[in-house]
Amino acid sequence: MTDMALSDVRVLDLTHHLAGPFCTKLLADYGADVVKVERPGTGDPTRSSGPFLGDDPHPEKSGTFFYLNMNKRGIVLDLKSSEGRDAVKELVRDVDIVVESFRPHVMPGLGLSYEVLRKINPSLV
């Protein structure tokens, strides 16, 4: 197998719903190593979107979620906890790109603004 276009790129995926996960799906499809972060309990909201395997509306059977997140690795972190935020900061040390789809005030409110993350990893996009 030949190297894929983005095989040397690492991505931290802090997206949810449709647009953000589709963006990181494309990066993963081109070979990027994408780590998807989901919230505890409910996970990504698309887990409750059909169609569902066997018409069983279960969060582990959402075709929409599977489509948007294939080729990604996953982790559950509570970004509202100091442990979750510390874990994100640790992950940021080793990635090239952070993709997030929160409203503008959320990441700075969590202490995870671009400026904060860039201090941890100066080459971060």
C-alpha cells in the first residue's frame, strides 16, 4: 500500500453534529491519524441519528455516526473537568491540527483557546 496524502498528519477532533465530523472524516480518509473526542454519557449527538442498524435506535448502531467517524480513533473526555482539559492539552503536544466546532466563546471559556493551545504546540494549526 502506498502512503496516503495525509499519512504524516495528526488531528485532534473536538467536533460534533455534522459539519465538523465530516471535515475530520475527509482528513482521516486521506490518511490523517484522527482522534475524536466525545463527551461522557451521550457522546456525539449524531449517535442518536438514524438510520440505525436493524432499526434499533441505539447509540452504537447509528449509521450517520459510523459514516462520519470511520477511520478515526476515539476517546471520551469531559472538557468541563480539569482532568479532561489537561488531557486535551497533553494530546495537543503531539498533533498538527485541532478541529473544533463549538460556538466562539466555548473554547476560550474552557481555557482551551487557540492562543493557549499554541503555547503548548507552536506549530499547531
